Amino acid sequence: MIDFILPLFGRFHPILVHLPIGFLVFGVILIFWSAEKYAIYSPIIKLAFLLGGISAGLASISGFMQFQYEGYGWDTVQLHLILGIFTTFLSFGLWYHLQKSAVSPPRLKIKGALLLAILTLTGHLGGNITHGENYFTEVLPPALQAFLGGEASSNEPLELPADNWEEVEFFTGAIQPILDQNCKSCHNPKKLKGELDLSSFKGIHKGGENGAILENGNARESSLFARLILPEDHDDHMPPKDKRQPRKEEIELIKAWIESGSAEHATLGETSIQLSLVEPFFKKDEKPFYPVVAVPTLAEDSISILRGSGFFAEVVKTDSPFLKISCINFPAFSDSDWSLLASAKEQIVYLDLTGTKITDAILEQVSSLPNLTVLKLNQTFIEGKNLDKLNQSNNLKLLYLNETKVNSGQLKALDKHPRLEKVFAFDTPAADSGTSSQFSFHLETGNLSLPPLPTDTIVY
Amino acid sequence: MQNLDKMLAEFAQQKLEKQTRRHFLMDCVAKVGGLAMAPLMFGCGTGSSELNLSQRDLNPLSPLPPPYGAKAKSIIYLHMAGAPSQLELFDFKPELAKYHNQPCPQSLLEGKKFAFIRGVPKMLGPQANFSQHGESGAWISDYMPHFQKLADEVSFLKAVHTDQFNHGPAQLLMQTGSARLGRPSLGSWVTYGLGTENQNLPGFVVLTSGGKTPDAGKSVWGSGFLPSVYQGVQCRSKGDPVLYLDDPEGMSRNLKKNVIDAINTVNKEEFNAYGDPEILARINQYEMAYRMQIEVPEVMNITDEPESIHQLYGTKPGAESLANNCLLARKLVEKGVRFVQLYDWGWDTHGTDHDGSIDMGLRNKCREMDRPVSALLLDLKQRGLLEDTLVVWGGEFGRTPMQENREGKTQSFLGRDHHGDAFTMWMAGGGIKPGVTYGRTDDFGFSGIEDKVSVHDIHATILHLMGFDHEQFTYEFQGRPFRLTDVEGELINKILA
């Protein structure tokens, strides 16, 4: 009937822990601050340590309940729990100590500082349990992380070598990396959610609180696989709905491993797995189209302002900071409207100014977009006078100049551009002069035709 | 508990739908012209901001980012309605020639059903001359002499298969992913998922040629269970592209604006009373129709194109032709239309008459298609539009290697029956690796024997190129999420760039 009381009390732990922190820090501050006027402040200091002790006691008990009911491993909470209880006793000890003497006890400051240190350590260890051990370090720059000795992230997606994939061990080389990426954050020896450890072959074979998770050779009966393919809304679905979900190909590979007998050391080649199952993991040399740089995401309301100004503005894909801007609904755009785009300088990778009223002068500004990859200037007043400005747009790959006044001499200025792949100059003076393929980029001048054939007029 | 929530949500949806229809009819009963315009009038981006609704509530066609990186932003889908013969165009079968006029082997007929073939038909050798073209060495027949030069621009799928052998269901399957009525078309899915860039034009435009619309009717560009604003807008290839778009005589544009403003004021009051977001969509549809009056006639007018372009496509302004439609497709894509669907009718070559003969009628049909379609690819290429426009070409199925013997009699012309086991399609442009030939058929071109591709695989691949995972792109309807590819579909990785 009241089975829920204790786990419920346990859930109060994250709230209760803040009380002793407040009281005790306050008490210690008063110790240092009251130096000469100890007599005046002593009742408050005493009260702070009494309340600190009581609340630390409650926090310890609720913490213990959470440890009992929420599936934390002893190794994980050990030091945090012991120090928590130690903090409780120390608080009461100090209170009792102050209660007995009317004057300031000797070395009180040292004792206070010691209590503060232990309190801080306890709190930090508790934070590590809920927020993860890399809570602070993960926001640091990578170089600093490495300096601090942070472990290399094991969250890399699985990649297999295309040429000798047969020699990769099925479990250690393919399955464990998938589990590391998708499951390990909860199912590791420290956290042990559901008493399950998926960070090692031993742990997987041991199973969890519901018993074994592998049925020899039968994927559908093995919860290691079956839970992955349950509908996401299902209570037993793993990983939990709000967590990263494994890819379809990863799930297929886990299935294949179980069906191959879930051996620890067999290689992929030995299990005669189908090539199509491993192929999706082959390392691709595919280079991303847009630059690989960290750029802050433009807030949604800033994008709304761009849209309100008349631009088509959209990120290139969900969760990408990069923006695609087009003036398709904004033909009145002219050089003087450039400032409207100022908020998105770093984010713009695709800029379509086709059919607008811009002139050569705008290239100065355009070249200040550091990540610009596609630039369309078709059907504008561009005459190509300062086309060389675009050499500053290091990332530019596609440049559209159809139906403008550029000539091939002006295009020469872009010949040394590091990334420019294609320039389209259909219906321009550059196209008429008939120059082609003398540039580092591919110049498409158009005027393509389909010469008439005798068969064009034969009717059968 | 979850079921209850679902039922409540669906009940609310149904209630809303009923209300909308009533309001719609009440609004339109006195305006037959307005009713005819209804499917053409889409939303726009100028919603009243104080209502705190999402951009999509106000304007269902406002753009959304693709969930994954998109290789293409627009699609031109060329559907040859009636199903062209792959055996005369792309699938070269010299072995079949040796069996010409011989009775079809029993093994091909066992367990098979045909639309018209009965008993034991005779084999029909290829009627075209084939040769290899480009660096890729793709086989293309002399029925398409211009297209032969574009062999390296496209990627062929030689072993496409469908499970339908009648035009209507097969067209529905090809365009909506299901042979039964009621599913949204590919174009509707894409416009629903991405919206459209040009807010003065519809997002999904349909153009037909060949004298008839597809057998399956307008359902092939219908929106199914998606909101009806995502259905294709059929523009006429002759005369006014969109009916009733011109101002009536004596009505100035300012007066029209006043009328629309007045209607919108009433609609806004209606919205304040009922809170139905569909009313907001309606307000925007009026405003969009107003703006479309300018933009549509402009983009649909091909007379301003230079002579060289008319020569390239073989266009004759004013005629209803595939050539004109191909040129329009380029113009629409250039103007930021998301999905342009072309249907060309007249590819059903049964051999029942001259026009339906494999050796004459099909040749004539190919001549009308060869130049415009080749021109479209070239024109997209020279303007750089092929970088992010996907072009798809195909019919709803293929044709038999046997000569049709309708009612057991020999036909007076050479013809082929419907056949879904193996036929050819091609794709080009955004995200497609050019010059690939994927899939192989047996010596008769009867079945695929290597790298077979289903209709769902093609849909999965198209959605992938537009930036979707076809398994995650769903719409909740009747208590379950629906997908274009239902429970099937594999990416055709080998043709992806």
C-alpha cells in the first residue's frame, strides 16, 4: 500500500540537496565575516549549522532511497553517499561544538573551511551522477579538453573499412561500437539502468533485471534486438523515445549478429554476413557540400525578420545553422538593401539574387560572407567589373551569372579561386566570345542546341 | 489512454473538416467563378501576426527545411501515360529478334496474367535499331536520335517492376504509391513536406499533353488525405493557363483589391468567432490568387522566349504539346515551383491501329517526345538548373516482348500488351550519378534478373534526393501514420552521386 513512499521520498533528493548547501555555506560565510563580533552572530551561526545538519540528514536519507530504488550502481554512488553522511555528522558536530562554548572556539575557521570543502566535493560527485562526468569539460574547446586529459569521445558512429571488412571482429569491431554509441550512456557499469551493462561482452551475456537479453541465434526472442524494433511509443522500446535512436542499418547488424550465434571473437568474414548489411558502414570519401565550420544558429525570430523583409529564408536542413536566402519573392532588392542581411552573415551559404536590381557594387558586400557556397546573380545589372572580389569568398563552389554582362576577360580574375567548381554564364558576352575550358573551374556558356536531323520531319 | 487521445484528436479533426466544408459552400455558393478558382488559390506569407499561429497555419505552402540534406530542390516528372515500349527505346534485346514470330515459350506464360493477350501469342522482335552512346555506352534506339546525345547525362533503371497491368491502377501506384484511390501523390507529399519558394505561384503544377488526361483521372495529382491545398494545380497548355484569372471587363485591379479586402475582413471576423485556422488559410488564398494574376500569365507565356530556345525545344506557341510543356516546366522550375508534373498521353501501343503500332505510331510519338525532352535536359544544364532539379522519366509499366493477340486474333498492326515485370525509367539532375545503367533484364526483356527496382524504391530515392527519409516522412491519418512508400522501399544507392 505505501510501497511508493520510499521511492517517492528518494525522488526528493535532487531538491533536498540544495538546502544543506545553502545553510552550511551561509554558516561558513558568517564564521569568516563575524571575526570580531562573534558574540553577536553566534546564535545565527549555530542555527545555520543545526538546519544544515538536519537538511543534510534528510538529503542523505532520500539519497540512499534513490540509490535503493533507481538502479544506481554502488560504485557510482559510493563516495557521494559516504561524504554526504559525513557532511551530516560534521554539521551536527560543529553545531554541538558551538553550543557548548560561549566564545569563538579555536581553529573554527579551519573547521568551517574543511566542512565547505567536503560539501563542495559531495555536491560535485552528485552532479556527476546526474549530469555526467564530462558536464563541465564537454563545453570546453577540444584542445583544452585534451589537455585536461578528457577521454576521447566513444560516440563515433560505426565505420568499417571497405577493403578488409571481413577481418573485423563482428562483436568488438561492429556491435560494441553501435552499443557504445546508442546504449552505453545508461547501461554502463556505473549507471546500470535496469541492472544492465551493455559496455562489454560479459555484461551483455549476463543480462539485466529481466534476465537474459540474448536468446541463442533467435533475434526476435532476444530483447537486445526485439526492444529496438518495438514502436517508439511502446513502454518497452529502447532506447527511450527522447534519446538518440539507432539507424535501421545498425539494428539490422545487431539482428545479424544475434542470428549468427552472438560469438565474441568471430570475424565478419567468418559469419558469412551479406555484403549489403555491412556496406552502409563503409567509410565514404564524400565531402560535405557546405563548409565544415561551427556557426551559431540564427534565432528563429531573426529568420522571421528576414522573411518579413521579403526574403525566402530557410535553413538548408533541419538543425543546420546554414541559411539559404533567395530573392525570388523580392525582385525589388537592390544594393542598398544589403544591410537587411547583416544579421545572417555567417549563416548564409546559398544566396540567390536572381532577377533583382543589384549592380557590381554589391560584390564587395557579398564577398564578406565567409561561408557562401552557392551564389546566383542571374538576370541582374552585374557587369562583372569587380568580379575579382569573389576571390575572398573562399568557399564559393557554384557561381551563376546567366543573362548578365560579364565577359570572359573578367572571369579570368577568378581563375585562381581555390574552390570554385562551376560558373554558369549562359547568354552573356562571355558566352558569345566562345572561350571555354581555359579556367580552373568549369565554365558553362550554354548555347547548346540539337541540330535538325532528317528524321525530324519523317512522319510514319 | 493513448487510444483515447488519438480518438479525441481525430474527432476534433472530423468536426473541423465538416465545419470547413459548410463554410466553404456558404462562402462560395454565389460565386461559381470563385469555386472554379478554389483549387488554384493557395496561401501566402502575409498573415496577421497578432494571432500567434505558426507560419504553416497561416500559409500551408510556406517553406520548411528538408529534414536531411537535399540534393534537389525541384522535380520535373515526365510521365508518358499509356506506357512506352522499353523494347523499342532502351532495352536492347538482340536475342528476342531471333524468336520473332515464333510462339511464345510456355515458361513465360505460366502463372502470368495479361491485359489482352490470350492463349499463346507470338514473340515480337525489337522494331528499332539500337546503338550504344556516350562514354557510358548506354543503349538507345534510333527512335530517339536526339536523346542519344544525352546518354551520359542520365541514369537508366532497366529493371523497374510494378504489380499492376492496367493503366489506372498502375498510374496511381506510380504516382501515389498505392494502386487504390485515396493516397496523396508524390508531388503532394513533396509540397506538403517542403512547401514552395515562390509564394506567387502554386507549388505543384500539372501540365498535360497528348489530347487526353491520364486514365486514372486527377487522382494521380490528388492530395489524398493530405490537406487539399497540396494537390497539383493543372494549368491549361492552350488559351488561358488558369481559368478566370483575368479581371472581368470593367473591373480594375484596384476594385478587385477592394473586393478581396472586404471578403477578408468578413473572414477575419469569422475567424475571431470560430477560431478555425482554415479560415486564415482561406484569407491567404484570396490574396495569393490576387498576386497570381500577375505572375502566372507571365511565367506561362512562352512567346517571349528567344527563337533559339523555340528551335531547341521545337515549340509552337499556342499549341498544346509536350514541347510547350517541357519549356514551361523549365520556366516554372526557374521561378521556384517545387514540383512540375508532365503527363503526355498516347503511348499505349497495342497495335490495334496505325497510331498504336510499334513500328509507326510509336515512332511518331517518339519524334514528338525526343526533341523536347532532350532540349529540356540541355536547357536545364546550360542554365545550371540541373544542379538542383531532379528529372524523372517513365511510364506506368512496360510492354510485353510478345505481340498482342487481342481476343486470340492476330492484329493488323504490330503491338505489345501491358507488362509490369520489367521496364525502363531514367532519372537525371540533382543528386543523380549520370551515365549509370542499373538493372538487367533477361534475353527477352520479360523479367528483371539483376538489380530489380520497385515503384516504392523509386519513391524512396526521390524523397531521399529531396531531403527526406521515406521511413520517417509520415502523415497521421485514421489513427496511424502513413508513408508514401507504405512498408516498402529501398534507396537505389548505385544511381546516387
